[in-house]
Amino acid sequence: MVIGLGPLTLLRPLAVAAACLGALLNGGGAPSLLVGASAGAAVLCVEPLVHRRWYRHVQ
């Protein structure tokens, strides 16, 4: 998957963490951190599940 999508796939968790930190530091407070972390976790957790479902027959 990393070879197919490129090395930027590995930067996705860092981008989510940076966005959450930026929201917190720019006055968003705890609600913005909670929303950002929830959205980021959803994106990062769904991708492996979808990949396994669609490409389970590919070795």
C-alpha cells in the first residue's frame, strides 16, 4: 500500500497530530482538539479496514 500510494502515506498520522496541535494552540481549546482527534482517528482507522476488504484476494 505504501509503495502504491507513495511515502506521503506515512506522513498522514503526523499531519493529523499537527492539525490537532495547531487547533489547540490557536485558541480552539479542548472542543477543537476532541473533534480533530476524533476525525483523525476515524480516517486513520477506516483506511486499513477498507483496504483489507477490497484487496483481500490480492497477494
